Amino acid sequence: MSSAGKSPWLMHYNASSCNGCDIEILAALTPLYDVERFGIINTGNPAHADIFVVTGGVNEQNKEVLKNLYDQIPEPKVVVAVGICASSGGVFRDCYNVSGGVDTIIPVDVYVPGCSVRPEALIEGVVKALGVLEEKRAAVDNGGLR
């Protein structure tokens, strides 16, 4: 991972998860795991975000919200699907109200498997997302996104 031009900010959205992955995301922000050592800051404003971290499966109530948040994040952006529910719908995929994983609505760059995701796995996924973000920034600097 080379140095980025600015510290990446991430925004977390819970798309109907059981909160297991959300608790692990909060654990990654604590001094024990200290994801901020990579310069990552958690924000609630999509206009400031570079990395969009999504937990939970997609349902009818959050499809539009998820798409709207994604559209508000400026390019280049990276989407990280955290947990098996965000990746595929998980154990809830056959429920009448679950449409599937996040990639049924928005493009996903990094998948972090698990139920619930361990903070170490989440940090690894975010570090991979930083690499993808750097590639996208380089593509923008060289004349456009791929």
C-alpha cells in the first residue's frame, strides 16, 4: 500500500443486519484494533466518504436509501460488503423481504466474509479497499475511471 493523497474516510450503513457485523466494525475502531492507524476516519456524511462499508442484506425498504447514499459519495469510491448477509443475503436470503446482497443494487469492490466478521478480517478488507481506492484515484488522475 503506497501513501494516499489524503486520509480515506469511510461511511458505514446498516442495511438490515443483525448488528453482529456492526459491533465488530465498532470494535475495529477501538484502541485494541485501531483502524485509525491507517489514517481512516469514520464519517456520517456521504459527501466526505471515500469508502462505503455496508452490512446486512438488501430489502425493499432500504434499496433506495442504499442507492441514494452510493450516488452521494464522490468518485472515486470503493464499496466494501461486510459479512455474509451483505455479500449474498446470508441466512436471510430466502426470506420474502430480502433481495440478496449489496451487489444486487450497487457495485461492490471488496467482500469481507464472515458471520459475524472478525475485526481482523474487517481491517484486512479495508486495507484492500485502500488499494482499490488508490488504483481508482490513479485512473482518475490519468484521464478517467475504468
